[in-house]
Amino acid sequence: MSTVYSATGRRKTSNAQVRLTAGTGKILINGRPYSEYFAVAAQQSAVLKPLEITKTINTFDIAVNAKGGGVSGQAGATSLGIARALLQVNAENRPALKAEGLLTRDSRMKERKKPGQPGARKRFQFSKR
């Protein structure tokens, strides 16, 4: 039986549960091929980047369950999840992935709206008199 490596990636409000198994290079995201799910080329390349750096592009089948946020956030979360799963496969991949910034969780999120104000940072107009 082949080993299953699983990892979680997050970005903004998106979560991606990634499952890596030995295979031929099929990537399914929520049951759809990644090229169909991520229509923009930049998002597709973000998903493939960890595989390209570790030179494992056609050695694993990847199943991803992505939830929350938008498509771009899900692409970033998927990339982080794949990079973390590849670390479980081979810990020697760490320096290469770290150098490309693929192991860093992008923690930037939308700032919350504060009470008594119109937005997160915006304030009502100040009147001196």
C-alpha cells in the first residue's frame, strides 16, 4: 500500500487540505483538474511551483480539498499545503522550498471594522466647531 502524506495550507481565509500519494502527476482540486479549477495561469504556476523546485512534477497524485476565501487565496493555500506535504516525503527539500518562500504562511488578512466607525481604518469627518 502506498503512503499518503497530508498537510494543510492556509492563506487569508482559505484552507487547503492536501493529500499526496505516489502516482503519475494528477492534481485534483475539489474533484476537478487544477487547470480547470484555477483558470488564471499565475494561479496554476503557484500550485506547480513546489513540485517544480523539488523536481517531483510527475511523481505524485495530489488531491486537494480547498475551502473559503477566493480562488487566488485557495491557490496560495494549496501551494503551501503541497510544500508542507513534500517536506514529509523528503526533509532534504526544506532549504530549496524555504529559499523560494514556499514554507511561509502569508498571514495577511482583511482588518476588521471597528465599532462606531465606518470602516477598518476610515474615521468619520472631524469637525472642530
